[in-house]
Amino acid sequence: MQLSGENICAYIIEGLVYSLLIFAPFAFGSVEISSVTFLESLSFVILFVWLLKSLFCEELCIVKASFWLPVILFICLVIFQLVSLPKHLLGALSPKHLYIYSNFVPSEVISRVQYCITAYRNATVLKLLELLSYISVFFVLVNNLESKKQIKRLVIFIVSLGFLVAIIGIARNFAYPFINRNHYAGYLEMVLFLGIGLLLTDMDRQKRIVFSFMAIIMTLGIFLSLSRAGFFSFLIALATMFYLLQLRKTIQKRSILVFSLFIFALMFLFFAGAGPFWERMLSMARSESITAETRWFIWKDTLKIISDFPVFGSGLGTFHNIYPMYKTIASQAVFSQAHSDVLQLVSETGFLGVGIAFLFLCLFFKDIFPAWFSRHHPFFKGIALGGICSIISILAHSFFDFNLQIPANALLFTIVMAVTYKCVFLKDRTNEINQANSNI
């Protein structure tokens, strides 16, 4: 069979996405500058190949969705943070920025300063490039995933990769390949619920046993990571899955499968040694990187940043630069993150930025939920449910940690969102199973 240029580009995109998925977690979460640069470069190559593919299409069809507007608005906000403004206008929009320029910029260079609504232009530019790379991957997947086979291959690949990450993490003291145990747990949460969604689809018994084992190991990895936020966000997402399963009578019977996986994971945990896990869950003791007391101090300091930059924030990606001015912790340690994605987003982009982000999530779920409730195809219905719970788990976790500041987790989050969206709206070329007479 002769492949068309369009099909060749589609396969190249698929291969590049797989390459991104492999590289991101095994490069210590891609937190190093070189790793981020590679991730961004590959993401933009994916976008370029998709643009090349569009040249071979007889008719270019771009998915139209309400959530594109807040995406564009957020990009515009960050670009506005980089725009050079008249001094008096900066003083009116963000008095604290003008104060910083007036008191901390050396007098010999003050005449050449560009007055911007960001504490450090270079940091904002770098973070904007990273953000654009995630948006590129999301945009391409939403417009490139066109069949059940494509989505199935991608989901199986993600789940298999997550299983490997879990095995390596357990063997390497519950954190490797991620530096931080919380980021390791956050990654597994997303993959786990996508894997459970796969189990809710129609598959033969042998495959169900294999993927059930993978799910149990990933659950065990979350427990043994000793991440409190990971454990509680897992429970929140699990409860959400139970609730949504009860609302869909056609798959309500699958609740026993989800419950069984949880029981088996607890049994594994019991035999592996539950003592350290419960001791960690019930204590506020010191972890390997930061104490609970220190975390509270960082959050309190971050609130002071927010009070000084309430509307536009200090600049995307500038928390590391601005935080030393507000640090009240009697420690020589350098804190580059707020240990809460939500607080850090407010501090860097203001209430305007977090409002746009909240609008994006509202519009995304507003599109997703009605479509999921009307979806009858067992494969798409199961994967979409897993994707929804995967998204909820990492959002819950991000209130208490900075998972979405880790490129590997942010990339996976982006891909899961794209897969979830396509699963509720994609009309597969095979016949959609019509259960119009059954109760939803």
C-alpha cells in the first residue's frame, strides 16, 4: 500500500510524540535546561510536521473549541508582560514593578532599562517558550488523532511507559527517575487513571490481567512514594471515578473492577511494609527535601508577593527571581518554586492570569462532560473517564506541590487532556455502538 504525504506526516508526528514521552521522564523529569531545550525543540518540530501535513490535505479542518480563546488570552497576557511600557504607565499598572526598577537597577544602566510588567524578562521569555511547546503538542494532537487505533496505541504506550517508571522508581527508592518523590507520584497518578480507563473498555481476559497488574504496580508506586499529596489526590480522583461510574448505568458494573484494584494495591502495600507509609501519612515529619513548616513559610511569603502584584503578577517564570525579596525563612536554601502550582501561578500572572486559566478549565470541562454522558462507544467512554480522573488527580495535587512546573508532568498532562478531548468527540470510522434505548 502506497502511503500518501499526509499519512507519512501523521506517522512521523506519532513517532515524535512517543519520543517526547520516553525522553521527558527519564531525563530526571526534564528539569535541566538542556532537557527543556530538547523538549521544546521536538515539540516545535511536531508542530512544523503538522503544518507540512496540512499542505497535503485537500481540506484543512482545525478543531474549533471554546477553550482556544483563554489559551490565546493567556499567551497575550504573557506577551504583554514583556512589552516595554512608558514609566508612568508601568507605575499606574504595577507600582511594585516601578519600585523595583527605581531601587534595584544600577544608576549607570537605568537609562537603558525597558520598563516591563515582569521582574526578569529573560525568565519570562524562557517560560513562554516552554508554554508554547506544550500548547503546540496539545494543538497538534487534538487535530491529528483521527481514529480509535491511533488513540489506543498512544494510551497503551503511555500506560506501559508509566508501568516502567513505577518499576524503576520502586527499585530506586521511590523517586528515580524523578528527583522529587511528589513529582514521581504525580506522574504515576496521571498514567494510573488513564490505565484504569483502558481497563474499563472491552478487551480480552489476557490483556485485562496484564493491564490490571500494571495498574496495581503503579498504585503501589504512588503509596510507596510516601507522598501525602499524591495519596490524597489519588483518593480524590478515585472517588470521582466511582461517582461518575454510578452515573453511567451501562458501565456501572465496572465499579467492582476499580474497587478490586484498590484492594489488591492495599494488599501489596501490606506485604511490602505499611509501617513507613502510615507513619508518613500521619506525621508532618521532615521529608527528603522540605519540611511542612518550611512549606507553610513559602506559601505565606508567596501571598505577600501576590499582594504586591495582584493584577498582572511578577512575570511568568520569575518566582525564583522575586522570591528572595520576600523570603522570611531562616535558611540558606534557595527556593525556586512556591510548592503550589496555584499560588505560583497567581504570583507570576496575577489574578488576571489565574482567572484565564480557570476559564480554560471551566470551558474544557463544560465541553467534556456533556459529550461524555452522551458517548456510547465503550472504548472512548472508558478512556475519556480515565482521562478526566487523571486530570482531576494532577490538578488536586498541584494545590500542594509544583508538579506542573516539571516539564515531564506538564507534557503528560497536556497529552492526557488532548486524548480525553478526542475520546469524547471523535467519530471513529467503525460503527458507533448505538445504545439509545439503554439508560445512561
